[in-house]
Amino acid sequence: MRGSNTGVFLGYTANFGNQYSRLLNDIDPNLFGESLPVNQVSMAASRIAYVNDLKGPTMVIDTACSSSLVCVHMACESIRSGNCDMALAGGVSSTLLPLLSGPKVGFESTEDKTRAFSEDSNGTAVGEGSGVLLLKSLDHAIEDNDHIYAVIKGSAINQDGSSFGIAAPNYLAQAEVIQKAWHNAGVDPDTISYVEAHGTGTKLGDPIEVRGLTQAFHTYTDKNQFCAFGSVKTNVGHMNEASGVSGIMKLILMLNHREQLPSLHFMQPNPGIDFINSP
């Protein structure tokens, strides 16, 4: 890959990085000054291109929890348009300072478990990690005799617009972007057998997500109870900017092993979710 027209699309935020910079400044202002150039947010992606001599478009994308998914979408679009021949796309969430001493956002699980879509869910477990996919066109992958783990047929992105809170999801907007992705991929929703969900394990978010999925499916079909779904967050927690790519990796492993994985810590369904009358 060295010297190739390979892009880098990295989901990353500076939230914990800023804390680290402040820590360095408190210890020794000289350390802060020396570290400032390489601790810039943009450098997180640029360093990857620099070390590996990659010449394609390189950028950091921060759209909060969807960052790594947006990176995959943007990378696919860049390959299709000819801006790069290959792309590294994914995300990283690294907690550089102890979590217990830091501020709480408000959606954290009190038991450090993510009980996605379960009646006794009380928030999401915080996780950290990174994940990256090497993407290229299917024709080139076949030509190069690559090991192909999965094929991305299509994708779509949008924004919620107005809702009853800037951090609260809008189920109609979610249904719309799902339908756009299906249309872009040329996929018949009747043929979908599994959906990897966001599944944060919050009382508010889980029912809205299922409502959006149901709305999307029922626009095309009246069939119910034909599609399984789950969330990798029950295994690894919510990895913020790396959460989306971790879900893709789980899905790829399921495809390769031809086995559906259970969502952990699920006891009784969330009463706000109508599983019976949904796809």
C-alpha cells in the first residue's frame, strides 16, 4: 500500500484528547507546547497517512456515535468517484484518563452493562477500542485475489433535524435514512434477515430506534417477525466514535461464520417496544 492512492477516513473526537493536553500543561507547560502539533485532531488521521506514505484524501470525521459509519460511507463514495483507489475507514475511542474521576454524560449504566432492548435497561456501558476496514471496489478486490470478508452494497447518511432534544433521536428521520440506504443498495427489505442496531440500552433511545426500523420496513412490507436484530454494545459497551465500525465487524463475523450471535443481558423486552407487531 505504500505510496498508493489510499484514503484515510477516521472517526475521532478530541474530548479526551483535550483533557490529556490540559494534564500535560498542568505538569509542564513545555510538554504541552511540544505535544501540541501532534495532538491536533487532524493529526490522528494524518499520522496514519504519514507513517504508511498514503496519498489519498485523509480526514477526521466527528459526528459523535455515528462517526465511523459516516467514515465508511464517505470512503465508499470516495472510491466510487475515483478520488482514491482504496480506503482505510473506521474509528477510535481511547480513554486516556480514568473514567471514574471524570464527568458523567447521563446515559451511563449504573451496573456497567448494556442491556439493549431489555425491560431492565438503565443505560449504556462505556467501552473503548478501535476498528478499521480496508475498502476497495469489488472488481479490484477480485482482480487482486484479495480475501473478501463482505460486500457493502450501499449506504446513506442524513441528519435528524428538529426533535424534542438535540441528543434525542427522530424516528422518522431514522426510517428515511434506512430507506435511502436500501434504495442505494438495490435491496428488497423482504430479503433482510438481520439488522445490527445501535442499541444503547437506554429507556428512550431503544424504543425510538425500533420505531424507526418498523416504520422503514412497513413502508415496503406488512410481514412481521422475519428479521432478527441485536447490538454489539452488549458485548463491548458503547465505544462512541468506534461504535459503528465495531457493529460492522460483528456483522462481518456473523456472515463469515454463518451464525447469529445473541445480545447479552436481555431478560424481558422493553415494554415500550412492540416486538410482536414489528418486522
